[in-house]
Amino acid sequence: MSDLDAFRAEVRAWLEENAPPFIRQPESIETAIWGGRKPSFIHDDQRLWMERMGAKGWTVPEWPREYGGGGLSRDEAKILAQEMRRIGARRPLDSLGIWMLGPALLKYGTEEQKREHLPRIARGEIRWAQGYSEPGAGSDLASVATKGEDKGDHFLVNGSKIWTSYGDKCDMIFALVRTEPDAPKHLGISFLLIDMADPGVSTRPIKLIAGDSPFTQTFFDNVKVPKGNVVGERGRGWDVCKYLLSHEREMIGSLPTTQLSAETLAQHAVRVLGADGIARAGALRSDIMQHEIDAWTLAIAIERAGDQAKAKASSPFTGSVLKLFGTELMKRRTELAMSIEGSAGFDPQGHEAQEWLHAPANTIAGGSNEIQLNILAKRALGLPGA
């Protein structure tokens, strides 16, 4: 038996013993586990699953053990993912700390920052928010105006961020703050870690067309941020920002393969319309087939991107490609799901309607798809500007 075969047997046995029944069900928005200082669980099995996987380091299987990870190789992490899929186990933790901040800290953080923040991210003890966009700085992110005034041992931060995902539920926020007002706009920004419980931090909900408020506007009013909370070099936060954005775009692009129901569109169509019904809907059947092929292609591309990242051979444009393709694929999926449901799908509280209403937001988050097209046209293909 090879080492990988032995590892698979070990993982399979551990999962069978430790994966609670409730988490062996299809993924949904309601079953996501976010952790945090005041975590919310709809079932005790969710807490148990997060704690058990966190103790193993398997919430972040490829992170180093000294930072709370599992220390697994890329091949071992693939086996863990395969064995989780085999029993239908959901992710133990959804986290911007895992998807976005963690990789940035591993690359740019000091040893003290890594040891302070990464283990708590891995165990789900802190829930992070992202503080990038502002009312006057969306696609032109380098125009951020939130300022940090140098006060010796700390910065005094004033300004606001917008479209903060779950800002009212998060414990800390990583934010782009202008600390060098006289520097060129890309060079005057620092990447700061700010505690949402600090005096002067507040949030206001933003209600969406779907009727819920997953976003907030976040305000900073004379917030004291220690200088030890600067990640990377002061005034060079744009470097950290670009690196983190590549991870965000890959994460957003992978949503069709990670956050939607485990049921395929074809299975959904047969369940709702019946075999005879889908057989009579030739155009719909063709669209579903094309979507399934494209989803399969995206899954292969995401796996390849992971292998390239591990080998330090990533293209700087991978995130833009995955973000563009993945979010457009998600829109098509939700539109097809609504077509399958017919008039029954237009219940505004229904699962399909909620996903359909939310899907366009992902084409904007992380840099709009129009921005990704410009990046690919100008930087990847070298096409001339207008």
C-alpha cells in the first residue's frame, strides 16, 4: 500500500467516526458555518464539526501546522476533499479569513501576526470582513479616501467602506487605508487589521432586491489602530491588496462548484419535470447539458489553478479568468433553475428565486466582470486601448 493509499484509509476512517449526521447533507446558505466570537449554529452538529476539523487543522489542510493548519501536501488535501464528497460532508467553515486574509498573511505577515491570527482563523474563532470599496472608490479601488493619521504608536482612522459582506456579524476587518496622503495614489495605501469592537467602528445595513441585508456600510470615526496591525510595508498595501484580490476572484469564480446545491441541474430538472417532461423540452435540455459541460470544465480549471499555485507557476490572470467564467456560469445556472421551476420559482422567499436575485452581485464583487475583461484584454492579450 502506498503512502497516499494509507492516508486515504486513515482519512476515511476518521471521517466515518467524526463527521456528524447533520453535516452529511447538501449545502445551503442556511447551513454555512462562519464561526466568530459569537458563532451562530442551527444545529449542534455544526459546532462539533467545526471544532473537530479545526483541531485536526483540516479547515485549512494545506496551511503549516504551526499556524493551525493540517500541514498536508496538495495530493493529501485532494484526498481529504474526495473523501468528504464521498460521504456528502459539508465544509466545516466558511471564512474570508481562510479564502482571502490567510493567504495574504502567509505571504506578507510578520511572524507575530501569523501566530496571532492564523490559528484563530483556522479554528473559526474570529470572523473577518473585507474593507475595500468605498462610496467614491469602487472599480477605481486605488482612489480610497479612508485615511489613517499618524499618531506615533497608532493610526487614527476616519472614513467609510461600503458593500461590507456581513459587516454587522464580523469581529475584525482588513481594510485599505490611506496613510501617506502625499504619495501617488497606489503607493499611499496601507493594509490595516481593525477590530470591529473598537470604539468608533459602526455599521449600517444595505437592503438588497432579494429582501435581505447581507451587506453593510462600515464607518470609522477616530478609530485607533496600532501600527503593529499593518500587514506588509506601510504605504505598500496595494501589493497586499492585489495578491488578496487574486484569491478573492478565484474564490468567487469557484462558487458554482462549492456553494450551490449538490444536486446537478439535470437531476433537478428530472425531479421537477419528470423524465417525460424534460424529454419534451429540447431547448431547455440542450442548455442544461451545455451548463453541465461548462461546470465540469470549470472544476478542472480550478483544480489546475490549485496545482499551479502549489508549484509557484500561477499566471497573474488566473483569478480574472476564473472569476469571469465562474460568475457568468452561476448566473446561467440560476436562470436555468428558474426556467425549470416555471411560475413556481417566482416565490420571492424560495431558494431558486433567492439565488437568482443574488447571482448578479457576484459579477460585481471582487472587481466587476467588465473590469476583468479589461484586465485580460490589455494585460494578458496586449490589445490596444480604445
